Amino acid sequence: MELSEAIEKRRSIRKFKSDPVPDEHIMALIESARLAPSGCNAQPWRFKIVKDSKTRKKLEEAAHNQSFIAQAPVVIVCCADVSGYLEGSESGIQDLGKIGAIEDRMVNIICADINESKKMDISEIGPRIAVNVAIAVEHMVLRALDFDLGTCWIRALEEGKVSEIFGWDENIYVVALLPLGYPAEDPPARKRFETMDLLL
Ligand SMILES: Cc1cc2nc3c(=O)[nH]c(=O)nc-3n(C[C@H](O)[C@H](O)[C@H](O)COP(=O)(O)O)c2cc1C
């Protein structure tokens, strides 16, 4: 599917068929996430693929009981690896400097910024790096259309409750849930502002 078509056709899907999703299609989505851009090329996204119905139900509960979440045959838990980010961003920016993609002056500025982040409370870092994960998630959302799969971003959730399900500590920051499956609805396009209204 053309990217422009996927962007136009995508909808948040909140009704799913129970048909299983082939593993190769799930992994194609993860591959799309892998190719996303990230600050310092740190690639802090990590994903937990959940098919087990009991765990899906627990995820639904952690997301204020939004009842369609467990209905999806797969839920991808989209996270940021905080400690991995701190290491990855430093080596990532050095690499970009070495190959000349980023000037040395900027490498120094960004490294100083990373060192400041290291002094922060770990709980503050997850939300700051979540933007990287969001880009990777949207890659998956759009790629899903190639397989006639539907998704819905879920951010209304209690991060701590999701972490508790998997026994994660604060090094893993939960950014979103992504229920995934074959749509059992064909929702109309939702309201959007006019293009010209977006310009400041
Ligand atoms: C960051 C983010 C968080 C969202 N969280 C939720 C959510 O928790 N529950 C839900 O039903 N939809 C959620 N949505 C979906 C939005 O409601 C939806 O994108 C919006 O209404 C536009 O509809 P469309 O996606 O069909 O174009 C979220 C979307 C984004 C991008």
C-alpha cells in the first residue's frame, strides 16, 4: 500500500475479530519499528508481544478497563528502555560524530545534555524519551494496514500497573499499548482541523 493511502485510510480500531495474527506479520511490524529514527540513534524502544488471554485481560484492567483491549488477539506493550537509552545515546552520538554526520561541536553539546540526564531521577527520564518510542509505534500502526490489520493507540493507562504485570522495574517505562487484530468495524474518518488552521 502507498504510504499516502495508509495515512489516509488508518483509523483507530476498537472492535476486533478473534482470528489469530500470523507471527510473521507481527514481526514485520516490529521490523518497521526497528527502522524508526531516534535521538542520538539510541533506539530505546522495546516491545512485549502479548497473546495470552489472561495477560491481555490484565492489560485491559491496567488501562482503565477499556473493554476492547483484551478482545484484540494480540496486544503489543510499547516501552522505553531507560538505562539502555543512557548508554545507547552516548555511543550513538559518538558514532554519528565519527562518521561526520554530526559536527563535533554538536556531539559535545549533546553529550553534556546526556550527562545531565544521568543525574536525573530515573522516573523523569522515561517520559522525556517516550517521543522516540511514539515514532516507532506509529511506524507499526501504518505498516499494519499492509496486512489488513487494525490497531488503536492506548495511552490512557496506569504505567505502574502494566509494569507490575511483567515484573518490570523503573528501567522500563511503559509508553503505550497497541491492540492488534483484524478489524470488525470500519469507522468513518474522525474530525480533523483544516490544513490551513494548523499554521501558526
Ligand atoms: C497518544 C495517543 C493516545 C491514545 N489513547 C487512546 C486510549 O487510551 N483509548 C482509546 O480508545 N483511544 C486512544 N487513542 C486514539 C484516539 O482517540 C484517536 O487517534 C483519535 O480519536 C482520532 O481517531 P482516528 O485515530 O480514528 O483517526 C489515542 C491516540 C493517541 C495518538
